[in-house]
Amino acid sequence: MLRIHLTADDLARVRVAPTAGPLAETFHGLAKLTGPLGCSQFRPWRRQFGGRLAAELRPLASLIPGPGARFDLGALTGTDPSVEVGIDRLLSAPDRLVRLELGPIATPQADPRWIRALLEGDLTARQLLADSLRASHDATVGPYWARIRAHLDAVRADLARTLLDGGVEQLLATFCVPGIRWHAPVLEVDYPNDVEIHLCGRGLVLLPMAFQADPPTLLTDTMDPDAPHALAFPTVRDPLAAAHLLTPDPTARHSLGALLGRTRAAALDVVTDGCTTTELARRLNVSPAAASQHATVLRNANLITTQRRGGAVLHTITPLGADLLNRTGL
């Protein structure tokens, strides 16, 4: 049993995060794809891959720890909805953080020379991890991210309504997640071993995740002991919910393509993750000038927004664009 003790200061600092980010979800999704068949809701999705794992996905898959262990990839990539921002964070993460997160984990499937290079701060080894992460995202979670993000937004909105209507204690008391119970001032979580956590005024972040498995996981910031803990909990528990999120819908894809044009519909899908014009051009296999033109049309239709970040231009999807993708199931 995990017992999380909350003071009055902790209760005042409880909040609900929007998402762990597409890359953290990718890592958890890859674990569901390659691990035991315990999560029945994901079995139809697994069958889409036919039991085969592409070579470029294997480096990341080799880092999936065994039962009872945890590698928090999200600590290295952050929670930004942009895949590009997450990859950049991974590539620039402090070597000490990589050692803190990866060092204690037994990874018998990984090449020991590669692991040693990662822990020693080798940039080539880090780039291999980044490339594998990007490929894993594109193959597994990326095609469904618009629907997954809309689902997570709905979960968060429901929790927010409870918080606004009844306050934080009602939120915790009615937290509709099996295995979590509120016995003020302690939040109890079913866990394989007994752990007592005193937040000491740091607060608690409730973190909804589509690919999080039972039991929920308490995440800590290994670089900042004063940062709030995050409780990652699963939001997809039955096959129907998983099928809605993870089943391709070619008819809907064709309909959106007919509305926007195939390339522009694909551009809207790519921008769901957040991307630069260069990345958009690469993903669409078009010139940067053509990618910029597609982005301009989508921006003028209020389907995406564009802002300058450093020397690059970053495109992100708007609520209207996300709703359009979610309704069509692209």
C-alpha cells in the first residue's frame, strides 16, 4: 500500500496536469506493445503490429524495465505537447539526470556498451535514443495522438468540474480510479509494497495517462527535491475505450482529406504534436516553402497557431483543429 500524506498546504497545491506528453505516452505504449498480455484493453491495438517490432524501435524498447522497476522517460523529455520540444529536451538533458533515471534500472535487453555510453554522456548514444523515440512515436502513438489528447482533456475537465463544485477534498474522495481511496488526510493507493510518503507542503499533481498501467505510479523530480510529486493514473481501462482511441478509421481519414486536401489534412495531423516548419516539411515529404504554405492556410482557418521560438517557427494545433481531428477520428 502506498500512503500519501497531505497537509493543508498540500491540499491547497493539488492540481490536475493536462498530459504527461506524447513521448512519455509513447514509452508506456511501447511497453504495452512488447510486454505481457496483461492489459486486455490494448490487445486489438497490439495485433495491428503483428508481433513484429521494427529495428529502429528496438533501442527504446530495450530500456523498458522489468516488473517493479521504473524508468521515467518523461523526466528527460518533459510534458510539452510538441514532440520536437521533447526531443530537444532529451538531447540537452543534463548527464546527471540521465544517470539518475537510467542508472539504477536493470536493462538486460539493451546493448551494455550503448547503456555505458548513455550514462557517460556520449552524444551519439543519446542521438540513437532520440531517433528511436521519434520512430516509436511515429509508429505507435503518433497516429492516434489527437484522439488520445482529446480523451485526456475530457478526463481533466471532468476532474476540474468536481474540484470547482466541491473543492479538493471532494475531488480526492470521488476520484474514480480503482485502487485509490481518500481517507483524510491520507490518499491510499494499491501498491505491491508498503510506502509512506509525506508531501510536506510540496503539493500533488494528478497526471492522467492513457497508457499508464495499474497500479498508479508516484513520480518524483530527481533533480529538484522541492518539486511536487505527480501521481500518474490510467485512464483507459476497457476494450471499448481503447478501440475508440486506437482503431484506424480510413473512412474518416478520407472525409477529412476531401475537406482539406490530403496533404493539408496530414499537415494538421502532424501539427498535433507541435512542430517546426522544417519538421513539418520532413514529415510530409515536401519542400519547406510548401510546408509553410500549408501552415499558413491552416493558421488562417484558425486550425493551428504559429509562434517564433528562438530561430525556429513552432506550429501548434488550436482547440478547433483538435476538435476537427477528434470528430473525424484522424
